[in-house]
Amino acid sequence: MKIRRDIIGQLKQWKNKEIRKPILLKGARQSGKTWIMEEFGRECFDYVATFNFDRTEELTTVFEKTKDIERILKELALFTNVPIEPGKTLLIFDEIQDCEGALNSLKYFCEEAPQYHIIAAGSLLGVAVRRKKMSVPVGKVQLIEVYPVTFKEFLRASDPQTFTYLDSIKQSAPLPEIIFHKLAVEYKRYLVCGGMPEAVTALLGNEGMQSVENVLQNILDLYTLDFSKYAAPVDIPRINRLWRSLPSQLAKENRKFIYKVVKTGARAREYEDALLWLEEAGLIYRIFNVSKPGVPLSAYQDLSAFKVYALDCGLLRRLARLSPEAILSGNAGYIEFKGALAENAILQALVPQSDGLPNYWNSGNRAEVDFLLQEGTNIVPVEVKAEKRVSGKSLSVYSSKFEPKLKIRFSMNNLKKDNGLLSLPSCLADWTFRFIRQELHDS
């Protein structure tokens, strides 16, 4: 089953620009970068010329000998069976981290040959750039982040009719029960498989739950191999410990990252490089505490207090060895981890919509707001509840202290607006900023 990715629309806009830079896709391994490039090429170009620097090592010599674009193009033509024509051919540079010369050439394509459409991607690109001391031609490429499949994309494939209804919503009014029930079912399935494209395809292709589990485990195994292959020897055990500690870090009532959960006696300075490696690999999000909800939020970050989430709720579930049945049946046996998975899924939905990562806020042991979102000059507090029970004082404490124009609470309850509090079903998280802009505009 083919999953339509929203990023294709973004790439189509880039294609039609008169002035454009080469695109450089970033994102975690197995998030679909290669498929996106090739699908975009199939849809929008007469020809697609793919150059994979991992599979064809001889390609690196093309960029070692010259920086002249015309000569580079003539030599690249020897490695493809399709013509390289401006406007008609999409040039794909895949696994570009294996060829520093190709990465540098993007600058010259931008300056000297903008008529060619070039899109590049690489596995562990951020890690490779730092490890090899390579430089990305900043200002000469358009960087685009590739995220796992969103629930919106998942729903469009699994239930197109319900997706169309949701995507046309204009008001914050309760959803019809039949729609709400369908959404709840699909959202639980999404929590099981997450957004890694191969896992989504396995689930929506009715290959069986064991196939989904196998796919997710294979991806986790691949990441573990990457730790050994691409990290500094001293960091390999630390990265492994950090990665494996994610479920227990998030299962705590206070989800603040604590080093002693990783290893007894562990210290921040020992693990900072390991954390940075996982961030650069796109495998984790680090969400910082802020002292107060001022604008910009980044000015109030406490860099010593943070929470760490996984890039994907399906991978987190599999990493925790939580069975699909526990989610699909609503098993009460995983109460502590249920909140962690809910928060991770909400964050996963928020990140592609927002300009930068959210933050969080707490007031000692009195209250904690899960996420703070910035929209213009407004700070919107967000609370996440795993099920229908929404008791808690955190939003009330925050509201009495800072009087926000809008508050959001995610849960498995229906859509509702009441006295500045917007209650959103968790399955609508991909539409969060649309609701925020609408509510702020109407207030």
C-alpha cells in the first residue's frame, strides 16, 4: 500500500520556483527519505537519475577531480541510463554523507546551475557531518526535515472518508459519534505501529501484527548497529544505555530526564556526547524546561532540565516491549507507561507543525504543563491525558499565574471548547496549530 506523504506537495512547490536551491533532506534512518525522493521524481519529472554514494563508490571520484559543474554532469551521465536535462530530470544524490565532494558541490549547483533540480539525502547526516568534520553549504541548500508518517497521513490511507471530513473542520464543535468512534479505533492502531513507513505499510496492508512487530524490531536492531558503526568507541555503550532507558525515563510520573536512571552514578558530562549523537541521528527529541512562558520561549530555557522523547511512538512501544494487545484492548496493566506513550505521540504530531521544538513548564512539585507552544506572541499551554479522565490541577495553576488566552488539553474525549480551554481528541493533534490560529483569531 502506498502512503501519500504531505512533503511531496512541498517538493512540488519547490520544483515550480523560478529561483531554487538544491534540497537536502534530513531525518532518521527508515523514515522514508529515499522513497520520497523517488516518488517525487516519478510524479513530477520525465526522468529520474539516482546516484547512490553508498552503492557506487566510484561516484566519489567524479567530485574529487573537479568542481566544474559541466564536467561533473558529463561524468555523472556515465552512471545513469537516463538523459540529464534541465527541467526534465530530477537528480537524486542519495547517501550523500559518504561523499564530501558531492555535499560541497550543492553550493556550486546553486550558484552556477540552478536550472537543474537536485535533491539529496543521507543516513545519519548530522552524525556524519560532525564525525568527519564536513561542512554543509549553509545558505546554498534548502534543508527539509523528513518525519515519520503522521496520523493524518495514516488516516488518509486507512479511512479516506473520515480524513476528508476532519480536514474540512472549521469550528471547535463536538464530532459526530460515528466519526469519533472511527477515529479512536484508527488512532489506537497508529499508536501500535507508529509512523515508520514500513511498519505502517505492514499494518495497513493487513500483513498481521507479528509482521508489524518484526518490522519495528528490525529497525531497532539497525539503530543499534548504527551506534556501533558510526559512534566513537567511548560513546557506544553510553548511547546504548541512553536509548534503552527511554521507556523507564518516560514512565516516571515526573518525566524529567535523570542520568542515574541510565546508570547508577552517571553524570551529565559523561553522557552529553551520547545525547547529542542521538539528537543528531534524529532518534530523540530533547524538550527543555522554561522558567516562565515569555516570548521567545528559547530565551527562558533551563538547559539542565529536560525531557527526552523518542522520534516515534511505535518504536518507543516496541523498545518498551509493550504488546499491541495492551493498547488495542485498553488493558489497564500499563497505567504508568500509557501516559508516556500518549505524550510521545502528541509531541510527534506537534513537531512537524511548529517552528522549533516545544518546551515544558513546572512550578516545583505543585504543577507541570506537558508542553508550551509559541504562536506569534502567544504562549499556549498543553496538557496530555492518556484516556478520558482529565482531573488534575496543573493547567489551573498555570492559568491563575499567567492567564493565557488559550489552553489545550488532549485526551480521548470528544472535541469541546469551554471558557478558553480547548479540549482536543488526541487523534486531532496533527491539526493543532490550525485550531490554535482559529481560536486566537476569534478571541
